[in-house]
Amino acid sequence: MAENYETDAVVVIDGEEIPAYARFTIDYAAKHWGGTLDADDPALRFKLVAGNRAALRLPDGKEGAIVPDRDTGHGVTFTGSGMPPA
């Protein structure tokens, strides 16, 4: 079973908070989650790749660690690491 989410969010990279819009899917059967991020900050992808720790924080305050994926040209793609924030 998979659940899709689209929401305003905050990406926290080494303590820096960057407002973003997140689209992600949680696939509970495969124990996998990931998606894309859009932000006004043009350096978001660079900051994710260069940073040591990154998390996706949802409006309810729940967070999940994320790792940047390859550049697809359609937002910043990521894979979740550990438990999803939803």
C-alpha cells in the first residue's frame, strides 16, 4: 500500500531551514519513501548534496531524514532514510 503526499514543508540542512513544497510517496509494503522538492532557493540541491544532515519537516512538526537523488530537471529528488514523517 502506498500513500501520496503534497504539502508545504521545511527542508532542514545542517540546521538551516529552507521553505519548500514537497511531493512524496510512502510505500509501506516496500518500506521505501521519496519524492521531489521545489523551493524558491536556487541553491537547494547544492546545499543538500554538500550538507551532512538533511530532514524533511512537515507542517505538523514531524521530520524524516532525506538523501538527495540524481538531478532529473524536475525539482530536487530525494529518498527518505528511516521512518517517514507522516
